[in-house]
Amino acid sequence: MKVGCLRVALGLAAVVLMGAVGTAAAKDQWFVLGEMTIKSSDPSARITAEEGKWIKEDVKDVKISVEGADVELNKVILHWNNRPDDTEWNVGTVKAGGQTAPASAPGHEGTLKSVTINYKILGNATSAKVKVWGYD
């Protein structure tokens, strides 16, 4: 009798543990924090929050993607809440449909308020769409 109860308890604990591990693994994914259409006539842009998405306290990494044109990123500033801003110089050219390498949040994770980019749209394009991604 005791052995049977022990088997049931261990089996139940294993199922609960497997469910918790599966849920934690499924949570970590890339999502769009904000996006903006940039214009070739402007030298910089500040990409701010889409409603409710920047108040994520556990963003681990950030990356930027570009659509519609090649964009040269001269300077990227990540504005963190309660942390110093991170500035990256000469990020390089991001091809249309491409993305930057991920940048880690200060510490283990953080809350991103906004992103400022200094850029130049290459070729004859007049605009491009820039997306800021967070990894949670």
C-alpha cells in the first residue's frame, strides 16, 4: 500500500515538473517591442513603445531588424529604465530583411524604455521599416 502511494506521488511530481519545465522553455522567445518607418531625409529616429510592450521587466536581449532597404546604423542607443544607456557606435550596414546581432541587457535582464538610432538609408530608397525586438 505504501509503495503504491509512493509511486503515484512520484509519478504526479514528475508530470508537474515536466509541465513546469515545458512552460518555462516555451516562454523564451523573440517579440517586437516597437517599430517605425524611417525616412532618408532624417538622420536619426527614436523608436518608442508600442502600448504595453516596453513595460517588460525581463528583456534579456535586444536586436534590430530592417525591411524595405539597406540601412547603415552609425549609432544605436538603448535607453534602459534604472540603468545607464548603452551606446553602440558603427554598428554597420543591415541589409533589407536582415538584423543586428543581439545585445544583452545590463545585468541579466532589464526594462527597455526606447531606442535611438542614427542612420543612413542606402541606395535610392526613401524609407525603411525598423523593428526593435526583445528576447523574453
